[in-house]
Amino acid sequence: MSVLVLAYQDIGYVGLEALLQAGAEVTAVFTHEDDPGEEIWFRSVAELARSRGLPVHAPEDPNRPEMAALVRSLAPDFIFSFYYRHLLSGEFLAAARRGAYNLHGSLLPRYRGRAPINWVLVNGETETGLTLHRMTARPDAGDIAAQVRVPIAESDTIRELYAKMTAAAARLIAETWPELAAGRIKEVPQDESQASYFGRRRPEDGRIDWQAPAKKIYDLCRAVTHPYPGCFTFHQGKKLYIWSAGCDPDPETRTPGTVLSLDGEKGLAVACGRGRLYVRSAQWAGQEELAGPELVRIDLPAGARLGNN
């Protein structure tokens, strides 16, 4: 039962690892060259594949004719895509004699599209999951082969949620592969009436709107904190990144973006459209990150207004 794997990041790493541990005959691995402009915080799929003696390919475009010819020559029974970033052509997918499957980081049909793990935190969701689905011409729309649910704690940051998702991905592939190979999986069509789509997040999407409720800003902060670009605001032309925060209600009406106080335990309090945000870790652009008592060096006195360029 031959398998072609396309994978990247930690979820790609554990997906490939789970297939190998389950005895799948992986004939080749497609991955990506690391981007020097991106923080590489995850394990290398390429290194794992090479350590197992597998051919590794990292084409800029997997849909080029020579790549399609390579895949046809491999004649895989299955193709798996685990957090691979390129869309695959119909010709590429058709090379899989028993089907091509993608592992998507949400409970499809909800959160189709890019960056679903970030988006569920931005939107304050309390649950997400992973879906193994058949790949079709429409991204993230194919029949569902398997799903696993993952709870989201209110304190989870993107790094913590990604770790939960990675562990769940390893379990899902390990449990599903024998059933899929044996032909015992009954796939279920997605309910289009429940579908939602979210696009790629850009660094500019991290700009804080202080008119929003404090809980909404807190959710944005934990969704794009390290290793992502972070959320940010401005003060007197200087850009301030906020990496860690908390929030609570505020019965008083305050001007959103106003610095209220610096609490040694909670952090730098800032008024929001509703409630207060407590900044626990922050840095001015180009300077060091400060947290805890060191936040006094941020030098934002009570009454300062954040949010203006």
C-alpha cells in the first residue's frame, strides 16, 4: 500500500511519523524549503524523511508537468497532505489510485481556508479539531473520512493550542490509517449549510482596535502571539507589540485606549470599549520585550492614549 506524503510544520511531522510507525510504505515526501523570513519553531519534515531514507522533494510549484510526471511514476495508492501549503491540481490528485486526503486544522465544514488554528482563537471559540477529508477541486470541501475534537481553554495561546492539535493529529492518523488502508472508512459528505470560510491572516490584521471589548482584544493577542507576528498598537508614532495579556470587566466608562495604571501582578491596565486589558508582556518595535515589573520601562504613564499613529 504505497503512500506519497506532502507535509510541513509540526502537524506535518507527526502525520508522517504516524504513518511510518504504522507501517505505511511511504515512497516519497514533498515539503517546503524553510523561509528565512519566517520564525522556524517547528520540527523538520525533510530531516525526518531523510533519516528514514525517503526521497525528499521541495518544488516551488508541485503542479509543474515534471512533478506530475514524477507522481504518476510513483503510482501511489494514497496521497496525504499534512499542512502542506500548496493547492494541488486535479492531475496531481488523480495519481492516487485509492484517494488523496488532506488533514485540515478545524472541524469542517467550519473554518475552511487558511490559518484556522489562529482564527478559532481570534473568534473566542471553546472547541476546534482536525478533519481528514478527501481532496477535491474545491479546497477543504471533500467528504470527511475522520475527525477529532480538541477543547480550547480560555488561557490557551496559539503555541499551546498548536501543541494540542499536533498531539491530536498524531492520534488521528495512527488510528485512521489502518481503517483507511483496509477500506473500512465510510466517508461522510460535508454539510454545506454549516460551512464557513476564513482567509489568510496578514501582519496588519494584528492592529488593535481599542473600541472593541477587552475580551476580543485578549483573544486577538493570544491568537497571534509568538511565534506569530503579534498584535500591536501605536503611541506618538511608535509601534508597541503586545505579546501577553489578560482582561476583566470595568464598571466605569473610560476613553478606549487610555492607560489606567500599572499593577505589579496584573500588568499595564488599558481601557477598552468594554472592560480593561492588562498588558503582561510588550515591546516597542526594535527594542527588547519586557514583562512583569520590567513593564515600568515601557514608560506609558496613566492617561497616555494608545491607538493613534
